[in-house]
Amino acid sequence: MPLLRTDLWRTAVVEAPMAEIVARGTVEGLPVHWLPDIGSLRFLADPFGIWRDGRLHVFVEGYDYRNRVGHIDVVTLDERFAVIDRRTVLREAWHLSYPVVIEDAGEIWMLPESFRSGRLRLYRATRFPDAWEAVEAFAFPVAAIDATPVFWDGRWWMFFTPPGDRHERQSVLWAAFAPALTGPWTLHPANPLRIDASSGRPGGTPVVCDGRLMMPMQDCTRTYGGAIRFLGFDHLSPDRVEARVDGGLTPGRWSEPYGDGLHTLSAAGDVTLVDVKRVSRTPMRLLHDLRRRLRG
């Protein structure tokens, strides 16, 4: 029964640089450290990380099917990947996810997905890792979904999926460019760059492999976030984009029992963060949905 389908995600740290995983095309055989399971009908997903003073701070979407509004947590691990702390660092009236963390211009920034608020919002750390303020002057021309920034060839690029219907939100890729992370941003004249459910929605941090920019993309052909495909750029400039899919990554024995999907791959120094999913058929989801509707 489709109504009983519930996607549950689990996040892990893989002891290998992301470029190595891209080249290998698999996580099999690499050490994997799992973040805690946070309980029934709850999960942590969309991991992005940054090291500070020997600690790895993993920013994730925290989600509970009881209220269905995501927020941003940080999970702090020591050098052996043992969990030291977990806390909520950003909560808004709207859904938050995909908390990309960027170091630039002596500051640490967060760019979480917040398209249900009607705009893309940039936050600056006022006390890392747990205090953030919105940059009110930040203006992006689209309420971007899974916005993924990268500095490449002397300018900032933003890859994202624009709002649309369910199919469009899983298959369309746009880009914009700017002289600085804070803007001003210009939409690329070649948009949409892709309309392809196998490689149209961003799925993590771009990485340079053998001088070529490679970006993880979600493969949603079988299921939402079913796997990762790598989109390699042969040319990227303000007037032209040439890119092609070159390899990918799927769940496997290393991810069991979370073998039903994989939709984020992000670099954090010498380690890589991933999330994988299993599909639950528990009827408890229907009970919580009913209770939420009765509450209004």
C-alpha cells in the first residue's frame, strides 16, 4: 500500500576522501561509521560537514514524521568518530533541509534548503557551530531547492533545482553565477541545464577529480533519492555549459539494512558523508498523520 510507505534515512561517515569514492564508484571495503538512529519515524539526513579543532561537525536535516517540518541539527564527533554531542541549531516556521556549510571570506555560512518559505536564505555563524543569523541582504532570484554552491574558475556557481511539480523537483537542473557568495547572482542563459530524473537534482558537494569538476546528482528514476550519479563538467562558463554523467554510487552490502536509496554525498576533508534509506511499511505513520490533521 503506497500510504504505508515511509522513507527512513541514516547518515554515515566514510573514511575516505570523496574524490577516492568517486573514482572507486563504491563504498564497499571502506570503514563506515554510522550516526545514531534517533528513534521511530525520525531520521537524520542530508549531511554536510566541517572540521574544527580536531572535531567533525556534521550538519543534518532532523525530521520527525509526527510534525513533518525539518530542522537543522549538528552532530559533533571526535577524531575517532565517536559522537560527542547532538543539538538543534536552526529551526524556522518552514521546512529546512540540505544544510550546505561553506567557509568563505573568513566566515562560516550555511545555505539550507528553504523553498517553502518562498526564497533561498543564507545564514552566517555568529557562534560556531550552534548560533546562526539570517543574512537579510542576501537575494537569490529563485526559491532554489538543494542549492549547491562551489567556487570554480574565479567565480561562485550555484547549482539547484527550481520549484515545480513533483516530477520537476526531481529532474530539473539550473545554474547561476556570481562574483561573491553573497551575490549578485545571475541566472545562466542556458537554463535548464538538464531535465533528467537520473541526474537533474543536486545530491551533495562538487569535487575536483583529475582537474575536472564532478557533482553528485540524485537518481530518482526508481525512487526518490535512489542512487547518486556523477555529473562531470567539460566546460563551465557564463555563456556555455557542457556536462555528462560519468559513473555513480549505489547502496550495497555496506549500507544494509538501508539499501533502498542514497541521495547525499558530501566532502569533509579526508572523509566523506553519505546518507542511505530503507523503506518502512509501518502503519504507525498513518496514525501520526491522522493525529496531526486532527490538531489542525
